[in-house]
Amino acid sequence: MILIYLGVMSIATFVLFGIDKKKAIAHQWRIKEATLILMSFLGGALGGIIGMSLFRHKTRKPKFFIGVPLALICNIAAVVLIYYFFGKM
């Protein structure tokens, strides 16, 4: 169940990074940076990292090249803790 959640969040975050890059190129409205970071911390960090790399988007901003990998570490830690406390039932 947790892996499904992380997969959905990663796909959603990846799509948001793609949409934001497309909108940036077209000089249109943008997705808030806080939204992209929040989605990463809520389980979408892997999708965020892939989106940053694939779309070459937000790779120069410290809040992203530090924040999204930090979110991935937090995502992994959360999965380990959930498994440790609830996975042995």
C-alpha cells in the first residue's frame, strides 16, 4: 500500500515538474515552488528528482538541488520506520 502511494505521488510530482517547465518556456503561469517541494516531501521525491533531471528544471536553485534529495531521504526514512513499526504485524 505504501509503495502504491509513493508511486502515485512520484508520478504526480514528475508531471508537475513537467508542466511547470512547459509553462516556464511559454512564459505562462507557474506552479508555486512551495507546491513542488511539498509534493516531494509528501512522497514524490523520486518523481521530483527524475523530473528535475529529465526536464532540466530547477536544477540550479539550492532549495531544489538540496531540498528534493533531502525529501527523498525523508521518504526512505518514513518507509523504513513504517515498515519497522507496522510491517511486522
